[in-house]
Amino acid sequence: METTTRSWTLGELANILGGTLEGPTETRICRPIPAGLADPEGLTFAESPEFLTKVLDSGVGAVLVPKGSGALGIPSIEVDRPRAAFGHFLALCHRPLPIDAGIHPTAVISPEAEIEPGVSIGAYVVVERLAKIGKGTRIYPFAYIGEGCSLGEKVCVFPHAVLYQDVAIGDRSIVHAGAVIGADGFGFGWDSPSRTRRVKVPQVGRVTIGSDVEVGALTAIDRATAGETLIEQGVKLDNLVQIGHNSVIGEHSVIAGQTAVGGSSKVGRRNEIGGQVAITDHVEVGDDVYLAGRTGVTKDLFEPGVYWGVPAKPIITAKRISNLTMKLPEMNKRIKELEARLAELEQRTK
Amino acid sequence: METTTRSWTLGELANILGGTLEGPTETRICRPIPAGLADPEGLTFAESPEFLTKVLDSGVGAVLVPKGSGALGIPSIEVDRPRAAFGHFLALCHRPLPIDAGIHPTAVISPEAEIEPGVSIGAYVVVERLAKIGKGTRIYPFAYIGEGCSLGEKVCVFPHAVLYQDVAIGDRSIVHAGAVIGADGFGFGWDSPSRTRRVKVPQVGRVTIGSDVEVGALTAIDRATAGETLIEQGVKLDNLVQIGHNSVIGEHSVIAGQTAVGGSSKVGRRNEIGGQVAITDHVEVGDDVYLAGRTGVTKDLFEPGVYWGVPAKPIITAKRISNLTMKLPEMNKRIKELEARLAELEQRTK
Amino acid sequence: METTTRSWTLGELANILGGTLEGPTETRICRPIPAGLADPEGLTFAESPEFLTKVLDSGVGAVLVPKGSGALGIPSIEVDRPRAAFGHFLALCHRPLPIDAGIHPTAVISPEAEIEPGVSIGAYVVVERLAKIGKGTRIYPFAYIGEGCSLGEKVCVFPHAVLYQDVAIGDRSIVHAGAVIGADGFGFGWDSPSRTRRVKVPQVGRVTIGSDVEVGALTAIDRATAGETLIEQGVKLDNLVQIGHNSVIGEHSVIAGQTAVGGSSKVGRRNEIGGQVAITDHVEVGDDVYLAGRTGVTKDLFEPGVYWGVPAKPIITAKRISNLTMKLPEMNKRIKELEARLAELEQRTK
């Protein structure tokens, strides 16, 4: 399976994860495993009795469980928070996509680019003039870093990502493969009232991305028409997301796959936005807003809360409406019955 | 139009396709043509009288028709199944994207990669250490094959596809341009109850793709958090599809463009899933399920059948509800009338 | 911020933009700025009193306003059409993604390709045999130009775009980063009634793109099964759009992000299609049709107008239905009340 087979004894893991081992200290564990899968060299976790049942029959090597779980019939490590301990083990097992230190001989780096020490630049990377690459930053093969881009420290740009010119990215941010940052915003007007042809509005702004941001694979963030498109610190964007020109995504918001934020819109802080959501142009969403999948935001929405539907409504309202929609056949029947009964009554009391 | 102009006489084609020619044997045919387009060197097909009418006036060179159609006024070849014969002719005309045999001198191949004989590796391909490339596999320019990836025999990886580490692909599978396989799953938690910043859940699993799979252009398949994301044999994914971490797509299922399957979800076998569909996280869809375009699956759905809507409903129910929704103005009016009539009646009978 | 800091005095700008200056001629302006942002070196515009209020307090260097606005307290240039003058200034400030003239030594160009003079071909571009590149065309790093492709004059292909074989692109068209043109259409049939495996329908057609077209980042346009997929002149496609095989997009239509047009569908001229719209397979949309975001077109739609919803309805109808849907809880309550009142009345008049 995995290429590099590191392993730990259960004794070592109990020690590293700060837990108490119930079982043989010498059993070897090679990898994390989702609950319910068989793997005598795997370690999983169970926070609830339901998951534990699933795990006990699965043939896994060992399980992380809450303190006080006692002997379970399979090796276990008791910890304070099994999910967190599993996260710790995931981090232990994490093997970054390999890249050699230094600059690969095939990389085409402008002599006018500014490269700090301690970077890794892979095969067939292009870095244009006036670009700045911070300390410890890794740029994987085929990435294109346009003129005047600025990457902070420990940034990671995965293969095939494209940064047009004037894209700034803060420290420790991650850009996944195939993401395109800084392509032209989508702006056109007609040439004349007779509408002969569309005229492009030149897009001359930039994209600014804060620190600790993650940009998913094949996600597009357009440059501003003028000024900047802004992704604030700590934002996490999933795959295939579209961020329009001049929009702002507030600190620590997360946006799931295939969601679109229109041009000149502003999304607040700490939001959680589901997949395939649409936020139209020129609207504002406040802080601490949750949007369930497929929600359509068509006007400003400031009140913190959980929303769903098109247009976005508080989720309780939206679910009630959705349920009533499913009762439309019944409602229609009730109206028909009312009409018949009323007609009869009208006839009778004429 | 097409670069290489091969051609066949109608006599040759009747022979190759196993049909009976009505018309001149020496007329030359150069290419397949959709029904209704003009092209004296083109061949099309017509299964029904409607299509035949469209074809007869179109100026096409010849038409494939069912046996017993007789003379039609334009050259025709009578065959058992016109659509299948047309498919046969498409296959005759198919010209694979050209790539030279062997390894292009600009390809950067790790000395620790294992390349079987008979492969074609194009310009500017990167193959990392411990990757295995099977016999007869073609890898087009700019593809990135990450550490420990394993490609079977006769696999085809089109330009600019990206495979992060630990991606396995079965025999004869096709990965289209710009697809990204193995990027991190989308998993984050808060650092603390005070929610200062999001913490990334390390993604250490892999992606396993069976044989005879097709992955569309710009489609993203995330690696598992732990364990594997699994695309079983014979699955066909269209363009711009999103497959979340740890999900499973069952054998021979097809998924149309811009559809998303959430994390840890399981899609059954032989399903047909339309475009822009969403299947949320942690749900299961059974075998032989058809989901019409834009359907949203929010909970388990095991019963084979055709579904539509959000949440997914049997399509007859969903269409009935959709039709009634369009009658809401009328229903509203009927309620108003009932109210007025009832008020009058109440008044009258007081 | 921007890399190259050009600047103009207000006097120069008033002259270039054909306006009348209210304010000091020597103030220097370096860049366009969205209304409401602070930048003493920025120029913005205000067409309405609302925008002007926003601008006056913002700390911007100067503002373009309609003729007759008079002294405003900040420097201003009076012009006939402020938005158009701002567009003119945007064009002045536009700095194309830099690329050197000529062919970069790392580009891999087939000796059988035909390259006209005056082209720019960047690092690590691949141009296959029988491709033709017109005068003044720019091809950025990592673009793949497949066999038999034909690019007109002054075409611009941004980094990482992929053109499979037989793609023709007209003069002055723009293909943004990561776009994939000419990948296989999505066509499969079962091998037999027992449905053992899916069989690929070979895709042997081409893609034809007219002049003055713009293709957004990460947009996919599939090649035709036979014949051509056609994007007519002046069409503008946003990011992450999917165009199916054999479809036609009519002249000067614009399509916003994440929209999908199915296979063999025909979209008319001068249409404006919002984001996340779906047009299903084998339907036709007429000229001068506007589709609001998320609309689903499921059958032919010829009448010019503005549409919304699934299925697409005239927007007034669609909004009325949407509003009534939100009143379903109230309608349900009214039906209940009617039932109660009617039951009472029936009882009373028995």
C-alpha cells in the first residue's frame, strides 16, 4: 500500500499518544485505518459505542478509545480524546509529497526574481521576473509563478498550479494542484446600443491571499478588475470552487467543493459554506453564517445562523417549506375535497 | 478539417460493416457526420423515420439504415443495427492523440521508478521515485506521476493530469487532461472551543482506481484521510466532477459533469448519475440507481430506481411535486376563493 | 502593490480621457480603485449620487463624475460617461502577462508544425505536428497544442491550457489557464443486454472556436463525437464551465461560472446565461434569452426573454412561484382553517 512502511509498536504509540495500553506492547502498527476496515497492522479510533461495535468485529490491529473503556477483546489504547489522538497519529504518518531541496536544474527562474534561501523548486517550474519566494517555500513541478507574485514563508504550491501576475500569498498557505489564481475577472459590456459585439473590461487588479489559507485543487480565484480580490487568513477552500473578481472571503471561513462566490461579494469570518452553494454578485454575508449545501444567497445576509434553500432562509424554515413541498399532492387533494364539500353545502343551503 | 484524411469507398465500408450497399460502390467516404449535416464525403446513420427524413435532405454522402429500408434516393448501407455500425465506423476513424514510443528526452524520471517496456512517455513528464508504469501505458506531456503511484497496462494519462503520491490505476484506464487525483481531502477542525484557527486533519490515505475506468478532464478525486478512496472497475466520470475523501464509486457506474460525491460516501454499482448532482457526506447509494440531473442525495438510498429532486425522490413523485409547484399560483387562488365562498356561506347561514 | 508603477498627473488624465478637471493638475494618479476604497494615488468613478457619497469619504485621489457635477471637495474629472472613462483608464493600466517574443528554447515544437512570424511561445510549451500558429499569437508556458490544431492571429493561450487534436481557434480569442479543449465527449453504451461492462463510443470529432471568444480558467469544451462542437464568434465563457460534445454556443453569448451545456444542445445568439445553470442534452435555446443563475433548461426554449427556475420559466412566473413556495406554511394553515370551519358549518347545517 503506502510506499514507505514505517511502523510503531503499540507500546511506543501508547507512549507517544499519552495513553494507556490494554494489550501486547510489541504488536506492530503501520498505518491509520478508518473504523470498520480490516487491517491487523492498522490503528483506528472509536468515540462512541456504535463505532466501537463496528471496530471490534473488523479485524483492525488496535483501537483508540476513551479512558475507562477497559479490556475490549482487541488491543486498545485509552486516551482522553480518541479523535484528537487519531489526528496525532495521522500527523505521525503524514509523508509530504516529496521534493528535493534547492532549485531543480530544469526550473526557469527569472534573474530578476528574488528567491530566499531554503526553498525547494521542482522540475519545470517557471518563476517570472519580480516574483519573490519566501524561506522554506516549496514549489512543485509545472507550477507557474507570474510576474510580481509574492509568496511568504513555508508556502506550498502543488504541481500545475498557476499564479498569474500580482498574486500575493501569506505564510504557510497551501495551493493545490491545478488551482488558477489571478485569471481575469468576468466583465464585458456591449460596444454600443445596437449590440454588435461584447467589449472586455480590462482586469488590472490583483489577488491577495493571507497566511494559513488552503486553496483546493482546480479552484479558480479571479483577479480584481481594480484593487484586489482578498482571501483572508485561515480560509480553507475545497476543490473546484469559483471566487469572482473583487470579492472578499473573511478569516477562517471554509467553503466546500463546487461553490461559487460572485463578483464584488463579501463573505464574513468563521463561516462554513457547503458544496455547490452560490453567492451572487454584489452581496454581503456576515460572520458566523453556516450555509447548507446548494444554498443560493441572492441578497445581504448578516444574522449569524444556519441557512438553506434558494433564496437562503433559516434552516428550520427552509426544512419546513421543503417538507410542505413534498406534501403538495396531499394539499392539492385537500383543496379539491374542500371545493367539493363546499359546493355541496352551497347547493344544500341555497 | 481532420488532419489525416483517410477514406473508404462505400463498397469497402459495406464490406467492413457487414451491410448491403444501395448505391455506387466507388463513392468515397472520409468521415462520420451527425445526422442532418451536409457533407458529401460523410457517413451518418438513421434508426428511425424521423432521423431518416432529417438525413435525406441534408446532403450527406451516405447513410446507415436498418435492413429492409430499400432505395432511399441517396446512397445507403443496410445493416442490422445502424447505431452499432456507426460506432464501428467511429472506431475506424479514431486517431489517438499522437505520442512517440519510448521516453522523451525531456521527461524527468526518477531512477527509482519502475518503467515496464513498451511505454510512451511524452515531453516534460515527471515520474517520481517508486512509481511503477505498466506495459503499453501512455503518459502525455506535463503529466505528474507522484511517488509510489502504480499504473497498470495500457493506461492512458492525458496532458497535465496530476497524480499525487500513492495513486493506483488499473489496466486500460484513461485519465483526461487536467484531472487531479490524490489531492488532500477537505478536513479541518477548530484548534479550541474559542475557535481561534482551523487545524488541518492530515490526509495520509491513498486513491485506488480499478481497470477500464475513465476520469474526465478537470475532475478531482481526493485521497483518503486514512485508508483509500476507491473508484471500482468500469466507472466513467465526466468532466469537473468532485469525489471526496474515502468515498467509494461502485463498478460500472457513470457520473456526469459537475457532480459531487461527498466524503466517506458509497455509491453502488451500475448507477447512472446525471450532471450537477450532489451526494452529501457519509451516505450510501445502492446498486442500479439512476439520479436525474441536479438531484441532491441527503440520506441513504438503497432501492433501485430513478430519482430526482432535493431530497431525492422517485422521479414520478418528484415530477408530480414539480408540476404542482408550478400550479401554486392557481392553488393559492383556489384557497382564496374557498375562503371567500365559505365566509359568505357562514354569513348566510348564521 | 502592482509591480510596474506607472503614473499620470490629473492634468494628463483629464486630457487623455477627454474630460474637465476640477482640482490640481499636478496630483499623481497610479492606479484604478473600486469606489469606496482609500488610496490617495487612486482614481475611481461615480455614476450616481449614492456612489459619489461613498467615494467622497473614502480618501481616493480623484473621481470620474458626470458633466456638470461641479466642485466636490476632492479632485474630479467631469466626463460624458464615467464608467466608460474608467474603462479607458483600466485599459491604460493594463499590463499583459509578460512573455518574450519568439520561441523559448525549451519549447518542444514539431518540425511539422507551421509557425507564422511574430509569435511568442513560452517556456515548456509543446506544439504537435501539423499545428498552425497565426501571426502575433502568444502561447504561455506549459500550454499543450495538439496535432492539427489551428490558432488564428493574436490568439492568447494562457499557461497550462490543453488543446487536444483538431481544435481550431479564431483570431484574437483568449484561452485562460487550465482550460481543456477537445477532451473526449462523454458517451458510453452497455456491451450487451446483460450489462457486463460499458463500451466507449469513440469520439472522433473536433472543436471549432470563432474569433474574439474568451474561454475561462478550468473550463472544459469536449470534442464532438463526429462533426464539431462549435463556439461561435464573440462568445465569452467564464471559469469552470462545461460544454458537452456536439453542442453549439451562438455568437456573442456569455455564460457565467460553473454552468453546464449538455451534449448536442444548441444555445442561440446574444444570450446571457448565469452561473451554475444547466442546459440538458439535445435541447435548443433561441436568441436573446437570459437565464438567471441556477436555471435548469430541460426542453427547447425559443421565446426571447428572462427565465429562471427548474424547469425554466419566465422570471416573473418563477419569482411568483418562489414567493408562494415560501408561503406554503401559511397556505397549509389556511387549508386547515378552511377544513375546520367547513366541518363546523357542515355540522351546523346538517
